[in-house]
Amino acid sequence: MTPLAARLHAALPQTQCTRCGYPDCRSYAEAMASGEAAHNQCPPGGAEGVHRLAAILGREDIPLNPGNGHEGPRTLAVIDEAWCIGCTLCLKACPTDAITGINKHMHTVIEPYCTGCELCVPVCPVDCIALENTTGARTGWAAWSEADAAQALARYEARQQRLKREELEQAERLERKAEAKLADLQAHTHGAEGDEADRKKRVIEAALARARARRQQQS
């Protein structure tokens, strides 16, 4: 990240909501620094956020782009636990690991860690997640603090590291599994011979190549 992108990134609320049109706050900061994105695409930051970004970029204040959303109060995701089916889709969508639960069991939101990003709402297949206003009439940065932003960023980065570690571990497991099959091809091809044995060997070799490529990408 360039120094300019780093300054812009530090000025964002770190909700990781993607409403700016980018996958996370860092990507949006880098897009602004390169001139790809305007500085009025962050609804959680609101008008004050646009002002902060404009000052860093040396540009004028402009209204928040309504195409990205509207400034509003801080919200908290609340799961109607009576309707939750434990699908885990909201866990996968949450950028700060603010939802806890396991498959086919009730999920719940860890309130201090929820950024109100809204990403959990559309993925819920039973529509059991609602957003509650937690700051009344306070909106944008008036409803959010530097400490909130720092915590959200720390949790997001920790989650990214966890996902990367899990991807690497999965790739290593698949690689070991494919290597074991190649080492004892006769047993794993169930006595197949000729063309069928060759076909199964190619399938295992292809799986091994994919696993190795995946591991190298995650390393």
C-alpha cells in the first residue's frame, strides 16, 4: 500500500461493508489513491468521512454518492433465534467474525464486534436477521469512533489470516491425500488395469497438481 493509500485507509471507518463497490476498505483506499475511485463512496463515514478523505486528497467536499447508499446511524445485526436454522451462511459473510454458531445450531451476534455492515442480511435463507439502530439520531462518524474502527480492522485482518491459514491447511491435506493414493495406486484404483488404471492415475495426478498449486498460492 502506498503512503497515500495508507492515509486514506486510516481515515475509513473499517466496517468492511463493500458498499463503496470494493471488497474491503483497503481496496477502496487503494482505488482512491490511484484515482480510480471518488472519495464520496463510503456511506458509513457519511459527510464527515467525505470531508476527511477530501482533505487528504486535496479535493473539494462533494455529497455522498447515493448510488453507494445513504448516511445513517450505526446498526446492530440481530438474529431471531427462533427462526435460525443454523446454515452458517451469515458466519461466512461476516467480515469481523461477529457471529458465532455451528452448523444446524442456533447462531448469535457478538454485539461489540458487529459493524452493522449488513452483509449477513441478504445471505440468510429464512430472513431471520434484522438491523437495529443503536445510535439514535447520530450518523456517520458521529455514530462511530476511532476505537471502533481500530477494533473492526483488527478483527477483519485476524479473520483474513484465519481464512488464509485454513485454506493452506486444506490444500496440504488434499496434497497428502493425493500423494498417498499415488504411492499405493493399486489399492486406490481397486485393481483396475490397462486404460482404466491409467485414467484413474491421471485423475489422481491432476488432483495432486491442483492441491500443490492451491498450497503454493496460499503460502
